[in-house]
Amino acid sequence: MKKVIIKPLREFWVPVEAERISPDIFAPLSIEEIRRLEVWEGNRKVTLSDLFMISGDDEPAPPGDNEIVLSGDFSRVKRIGEKMTSGTIVIKGDVGMHAGNGMSGGEILIDGNAGDWLGREMQGGKITVSGDAGEYVGAGYRGESCGMRGGEILVEGSAGDYLGEHLCGGTITVGGDAGDFPGIGNRGGAIVIGGNAHLPGAEMASGTITVRGRARVLPSFQRLETVEIDGIRFDKFLGDLVDDGKGELFAASVEDGGR
Amino acid sequence: MIIEGGIVYDPINGVLGEEMDVSIEDGRVVEESRDGEKIDARGMLVLPGGVDAHAHIAGAKVNTGRIMRPEDGRRGTEARTKLLRPSTGYTVPNCYAIGYRYARLGYTCAFEAATPILEARHTHEELEEIPIVDKGALTLFGNNWEVLECVRDGDLEKLAAFVAWGLRASRGYGVKVVNPGGGEAWGFGGNVKGIDDPVPNFGVTAREIIRYLMRANEALRLPHSVHLHTNNLGKPGNYETTLATLRAVEDIASSRDRQVLHVTHMQFSAYGGTGWRDFESKAPEISDYFNKHDQFTMDMGQLIFGSATTMTADAPLEYGNARLLKAKWSNHDIELEESSGVVPLVYGRKNPINAIQWAIGLELALLTEDPWQMIMTTDHPNGGPFVNYPEVVALLMSRSKREKELATLHDLASKRSSLPSIEREMDWNEVAIVTRAGPARILGLAEKGHLGVGADGDVSIYDVNPEKVDPSKEHEEVKAALAGAKYTIKGGEVVVRDGEVVAVPQGRTYWVDASVPEDAEARVKADLVEKFAKYYSIQMSNYMVQDAYVTRPRVIRAGVI
Ligand SMILES: [Zn+2]
């Protein structure tokens, strides 16, 4: 196992575009070569060693045998683990936007909070967040017709708005609440929300959304029946009928207003 | 500046491949220049700067295309340099990329083809950000309530006054008409089926709308004619609508030395068949008609295989596209004026419809005998992005290239079109007409499209020797030379050298200020006050494009007094 440890040298005031922090890119490189990788800090091109203290194993290893440990405040560092295919990234602290963009394998473990667009358009692998996540978890970028297509995202805390927007596959589980419009435009996949959710599944075509807490349900969803899952009774809905959708929405409790 | 020893094609001035010098001073072509700057163009092709008379490059629907297509934005990224701002996009480039890419192709002027008055401020905000090229915008009138009411009431004088006002309000250059009546009907989920189908609530027909707007256009003696996107565009069998439209306006005379009607992106309006199964080309019928009626002009709307973003004020068409292709779709209601839509799509070589469409564009250009009646366009980005113009020119110049391409397409392209039998190969003079001289004349831009004394000092120089290179056989060489100009000179300044942008001046924006009798203008104003009070979502004072939006105007005067 090749292990590389990265710590910020200072606080960042403008975002750092760090898509090069990925097991696939680190795998064949020595520590010195990793230090020389170029990243953008705002509109300036810098090397990783300008921003971070980097230590660890020099020997090349296949991507799957790589572990990158990020320790400190990475909340303004974006695109960590973008397009990674295997290996592990452990973040001890908060992480910035677009972590795990388009990843297709491997694992990202965030012991802290995640920014917006976590796991955007991811295709496989797993992301775990011990704290909260921002808006657009597992979503597609604005205008993209598919968000996450596969893999797994687990957020132990709460998630922001547009959770799993245009989800096409994979699973997102949120322990706490979700914001507005979770699962908007979904075409597949599964979302489980432990707490409450506001207007889930708008314009969804297919897929499943389960709200274990209370949900405000759009009037364009049709209530079908009551079902019991793991000892909890859920109202089951079909929708979104404005889009002739065949999505399934389960809500343990339905908020008054509208229906 | 003296451009020395190039082989010059300047069709407007009758220069057909002569080795000669071109002198520019203070931004204009002169007899003799004394400033001493010299450009060695020996053995190279020298043409007036390219003019694009129809492209969708600025405004609300272009921006909607960008928003809808993050994947397109990522396709064309180029980082900023000391001189250049960053570029993004392929079918929907950002503003900077539009200017840089036109300049690299040797184009120095480009017109946005469709702006609703209500959204003209946005159009001009983007035009202001497009570097290098001169530009202008055509204003949409074909579904405007004031127009429909003037037509219903038979009030030509008021209609002309409204057109003049609308051009001023939008800082627009000419009268664009898109699916007349259909856009209004779309507000109720409908469309018009042909030129004699009445528009709901107004009772007027497309025939009447087109005729009245053409008559108003000519009464105002506008530099450009009415610029028409036909009814039923994009539908099998629509060539009959197209021919019926032209026959319906044969009696109208032009008030200036130009066409009386320009029919745009004809490729989309030259279809036979009763449906998609028996879809076929009717380009020969259309071109045959044009060959007998020299008062009309058209542009190709050539299809380019690969990614495109369709965007048009023809909203019902886009609804059909989105349903047919299960594609992303944006639909937009523009209050009392128009509707519009945007749908991204991919044209495939093995798709029989797309393959036939590709053939139709080329057939139209090659079967229409007089190149002055034809402009080379791709209806950017509807048929494909304008960066593919060199590909289209190479196709027009080389039958062997066309045969090579046809061999890679669905075989219906050969069976349902006449393209395989067409021998014609355009020469450099004809290419100069369909890419510069023609569009400049059709738009009515007196100082563009030629290199006579007094013309704008816009010149493109390509590293291809017309005396040595045979475009018929060496089409790859031609295409490569056209894709990156050796020099592009804009207003006497070198803006591109060896295919790279080396200077970024700001171009001018053309618009037309047409005068009308005061009483007619007063009658229009009275109508508008009522419409803004009753229907518009904004105040009239927030509607007009103010001078601050057009910082380098080139105002063309027209009108009846
Ligand atoms: Zn167009």
C-alpha cells in the first residue's frame, strides 16, 4: 500500500482546483513528482508543494493500492478525487466542492463536511461523509441530463437542496434531512432520506425516493397505498405525473398543505 | 498598409484572381498607402474579409444553449493568454471564442439572425463582448401582436412605422420573420399548417404577414430585405410550402438594388415526402425556381455531422424535435412577440434523414446557378457550428470530396437526392461570392465584401496558391488553409497571423434608423402605450435598447422621409 499524506501549508482564500489529487494520478509518481504537479489557485498556476506539505511513500504502486490522506481544512479545495477509478482518499477535515466528480471506483472517506456537488455525475465507487453535505449531492452539473449513474454516497448528517438531481443510477443515503427538491428529474437509482424532505421527486421519470421522516409531497404525485418497510409504515406515491413519471415515492409522514 | 503580390478575388469589382496589391489606410481601402507597413502575400489567396449573414451568436437563446449544455462548454476550452480571454464551447461558444474563431477563419463580420425586441438588450450585451468582428442583429417581427393587428387592419403605413420603431427599439438591422403566425399560435399549443392557415385570435395568415412585412420593408427602403424562416420548416413535404410562399410574393418589387426576399437556411425548407419514411430531397425543385426568379436569395443551412444545438424562434418545431429525439428541450414564451426553443442534437452519418439533409444543403448551393443568390451558412449552430465553414467550402469545390463523404453516409443520401450526379465544382470567384461579396450585398453592407477604394480594410489572406493548388483534388489542403488564415486584417489592423489571434480590436455594431411620418409614429406609440400598460411584464422605458448598450454603433439611415 502506497500512502501519501497531504496537509495545507496555509489557509486558502480563493478556491484551489485540485483534480490532480487522485490515486490514479499519484500511483506512478514519486513524492517529488507529486510535489511538482500543477494546480490552479484562483487564476494562478502553482505546484502542489506551493500549497501543501506532502510526505509518504516514494515507490510506484497500482492505483488500487494507493491511499491519500488529506489532513486539515480542505473546504476551499475543489475536485479532489475527480474521475478516480480505484484506491482510497481519506479526508480528515472538511472538503470543498466537486469532490469525487465523475469517479468510477475506489473510495472517498470524509471525516468532516462536504461542499456542494459531492459525487457529481459519479459512476461507481463509494463516498462516505461523517458530517453534512452541501447542495447537489450526486447531481448532474446544470444542464446535464444525468447526474450520478452508479456507486454509493452515504451522508451521515444532512444534505442541501437538489440532492441527487437527475439521478440515473446508484444509491444515495442521507441520515438527516434533505433540502428542497431532492431527486428532481430522476431517471433511476435510489435515494433514502432519514429525516425530512421538501417536495421530493419533482419531474421524476423513474427511480425510488424514501423519506423516513416527514415530506411535503407535490400535488402531482398520486397516493397508491400504505406499505410497511422495516417496521415503518409509508405512504406510497406514483409520480411525477406532470412528466408521466413512473417514479416511486415513499413517505413515512406527509406534511399538510396541498394534500 | 500594402498587401503585396497576392492573388486577389474581389467579385464585386470584377477582380478574378489577379496578382495585385491592396492598400489600406485609416481602416479603409485606398489607391495608395504611404505608411510603409508591408504584408507579403505572394503566392497566396487574398479575399475581402468573410461576412456571415446568418448565425445565432448572441442573446437569450444562445445563452440558454450554453446553460443546457455543460458538456459542450467543456469541449472547446482554451485557457486565457496575455492577449486572449478564455474560450469555451463548440456549438455554443462563449462570446470571446466566437470572435476569435471567426477571425481565425478570415471572417470579419457576423450577424445574429434572430432577436426579439424584448430581449435585444441581452443580445447587445453579448455582441459587445464578441471581439474583433463587426456585427449586427436581425429583429423578429413575424409573430408580434402589433404586426398582426396592422396586418388585420390593412394598415401598411402604421406597420412600416412600427417596423422602424422596432428596429430602433432593438438597435436591429433588419426584419426577420420566423414561422409567421406559428409562434403566436404556439402560445395556445398550436401552429399554422401553411401560409393560408389563420392565426388564432387575429384571423390573419402567414401569406398576409409576409406580404405586409415585405411591403413595409420596401416602403422603408431598408438596406436588407425581409429575412424569412418559412412555415413548416423542418417537416417532410415542406418544399410545397416554400414554393407557395415564394409564388405568393412574386409581384412585390424591391426598392433597392438587392433581392426582395431572403429565405434562410433553405436546407430545412426543401424537403419532400409525406413523412420520415419517404423523406427525400426537393432541392432541385427549389433551385430550379430560384434559377427562374432572380429577385430571391437564400442561404444553405448546411448540415455538419456531429454535435449541433438547434435554437430558433420556431418553438413548435423545437417541441417536435424534442419529442422525436427524446432530447433536452427548452421552451420560451416571449410575451407579445415570439416563442422560442432550444434542443441539442447529434447529426449522424448513418442516420438516413441526416444523411439526406446533408446532401440537400449541397444540392441547393450547387444547383442554384447564380452564386449571388446563395450564401454559404450552416445556420450556426442549428446545422452545425460555423467553425466548419472550411469543410463546407471544400465540399463545394470538390466533387471527389463529396463522393468520398457520400461513401461514408447512409445510402439513402445518394438515392433520395441528386447530389451524386452533380458535377459542378465552385471556383475561387464563386467561393468569394458565397462567403463574402454575396452576403455583404444581400445584407446591403456597402463597405463590406469587396476591396474597392472606400471599402472597409477587412482582408483575409490564406496560404493556398490558387494558381497551383487544384481544389478539386487537393481539397484537404484547401480546407486546412481556410481553417486558419495566414493573415486576417480587420480595419487595416492585423488581427490574425499564421492562424493565431494577435490583436483584439472591438468591432462595430450595425443598426438601421428608419424615419417615418410623425403621425404614423404617433399612432404606433398610442398602441404601444396601451400594450405595455395591459400586457407586457416590463415598462416601455426598460424595453428600449439604450445607447449605452451599443458603444460602437454604425447607424445606417433609411426610411420614407
Ligand atoms: Zn437561423
